[in-house]
Amino acid sequence: MNMNHRCDNPGCVRWDHLFDGSHKEGMQDRNNKFRQAKGTKLPWAKLTEADVKKIRENGGKGASYLSREYGISRSTIESVLLGHTWKHVQ
């Protein structure tokens, strides 16, 4: 069991703002409130939204070529090209 928070204010200590829920329900609540960090808001992001667009435009050059060009792994390039990552970038 997890305790989830209604107002999402980290400093809030009001008991009536807490509710029981599973981890999955907490993650759904987070996603419904658009509190999930994406793209360059993640501290470990090695690409920008502009990079992702260029990678997708140049996908025909091949994942190996693009991985060398951007200095990231081939599997990361493939995930971008297949739309498994950076889904919010069109």
C-alpha cells in the first residue's frame, strides 16, 4: 500500500490530502496531472527535441551513422526512430 497526495504540494502535511492507493495508481495520478518529466527536463537527457526531429528526418542514414554523429548508442537511436522514446516530439 502507498499513500498518494491530492494537492501535490511537497511541503503539505495535511492528513486529509492523503489517500490510499497502489504504486500503479500513484503513477496514473502523476500522468493524469502531467507531472512526468520528459525530454530535456530529465537531467540525464543527451538529446534535445531538435536533435530528435533531425534524427527522425535522417533515419535513412542508418542507426550506426547517427549514433556516431550524436555520440549516443545505436540502441538509443533505434528507440528514437521506432518511436519508443521521445513520443512527445512530433
